[in-house]
Amino acid sequence: MNAFTPAVSYGAIGGAIVLVAGAPVIRLLRALQVRQHAYEDAPATHRAKTGTPTMGGVLFVAALVPLLFADLGAAAAAIFWTVAGCAAIGFLDDLLAVRRAQNRGLRARSKYLATMIIGLLFLSRADALGVPHDVLVRAGAFTIHAPHAVWVIVCLLALTGTMHAVNLTDGLDGLAAGSMIPPLVVTAVLGAAFGNPTAAAASALGAGTCAAFLVFNRHPARLFMGDTGSLALGALLACVAIMEGEVLLLPVIGAVFVAEALSVIAQVAYFKATGGKRLLRMSPLHHHFELGGMKEPDVTYRFWLASAVGSALGWAIAR
């Protein structure tokens, strides 16, 4: 059997779960009045999004449940529970925002601390499972090693950074889910090609899930993933990269998420340094293009393309 066949099967399973459960979840969220409140500082066009069901990220966790029943070992369970833990943090954040009737949930510091704790638990478990704890990236025949302490620090930064970068990216219909597909496809292919079936399966499940989620999340969105989904997806991508020993590949295959995070950092730094001037029309970066006159779907499609280019470059490097 071809090494890529199981990954394709897992992708189909993840997509099928979301397609079957998506509509009932939307009806349930509407019945419970779990609705999005548009970010107060977002472009005026986003006000129409208020009232759309959110917390759709629960579908991502549901789609990863097959990891617990597949013959993939304890590493699969470690990935699942890390993703589920981060989704739980996002769920609490979303729930608070819904109850307060405004786009304000947990404080940023609280989210960072909570995700950092889960990240440390994952790294501790990965270490116990024998995941190479000194490999930062494998690029063809070239491998970058590091002392264990450095590996822990870099991986922890990768986990928390990826989670919150994906969270910042989730600001347009279909943007985060669509931008996540190419990186997960790359990690699925790398896992299958280089003998890591657990990472391949988890990545493929995630990619299939994101593709199916776009049925409900593409413009105009009928369902938002919320922080429940964005933190879960960020955790998934970082976990599989760590499992594969490709941590330093994340900024390449996740170039869109890096750009979004850097745009926020640059905007805040420039604002403080200049006494109130703005470097961008608005951050994160997708809002800058929106306010420049680009239609929301056009921004989304261009970011998808950028994600595909970055992921293709990452695959070329890893080969």
C-alpha cells in the first residue's frame, strides 16, 4: 500500500465528520444563541457578521477523535489532548464574549499563560515518548540540532506563537481555515514520506476538516470557528511540526500567520514610537487590505495563495 493512502483516508474521514455534523451544530448554536459579536474596531462592513453562530471550532476537535481509536500509539493521544485543551481555552474565551455581548473574552495574558501551560505539558509528553528533542529542522540531508533546553524554548515559542498567530488571522470569512490547509497538507506529506504516520494522520485529519469547514465558513459565513477553532488549529500545526522535527519550518509553511502576527507587533510598536501614528490602515494585515478597498473574498483568496506558496517552499526545503 502506498505510504500516502492512509493520510488521504484520514483526510476524507475528517472532512466527512464536519460535513455531517456541520448543519446540526449550526442549528444547536443558534438555538443556544451562541452568536458572534463583531469586533468593535473592525471595518464597518463586519457589523453584518454580528449574530452569526460561533464556536464552530468544536467540529475540529470532533474530527480529531479518530486519533484516539487508530493504531497510532500514545503520540496520537498527546496531539489530540493538546488540541482539545487549547480548544477548551478558546471555548471559554468565546463563551465569555457571548455572555458579555461584545468581542471581549479572556484577557490576553490569561490566554497566553494557559496555552503555555498546555504547551509545556505536550513537550513533556513528547519527550517521554521519544520524540527527537534536539532536532529543530530537517532540510534534505541537512539537520539543525540544538541542546535540549534550547529545543524546549524554541518549541514552546512555536506552540504559543502559532496558536495566537492563527487566532489573529481568523478575522475574515474562510481566511484561517483556508490558509491552514496548505501547511497541514505539507506536514501530512512529510509525515507519510518520512515514516511518521501519527503526524501524517493528524495533519490529514486537520486538512480535511478545514476543507469541509469552508462549506459553512466561506463568504458569507454561516458559522465561525471562534477562538475554539483558531487555538485548536494553531496547536495542531505546531504539534505535528514538533513531532516531525520540523519546528523551524513553521515560519515558512505558516508564512501567512507569521505575517499577520508581525503586522500587529509592527503596528503597536510604530504607534507607541510615533506618539499615535499608524503604520498600517488597521491591523492585523487583512484589515489593512480591506480598508484599502479590496473586497473581503479577494483578500481571503490572495492569502490562501500566499499560504500555498509558502507551504510549497517549505516542502521544497524539507525535501
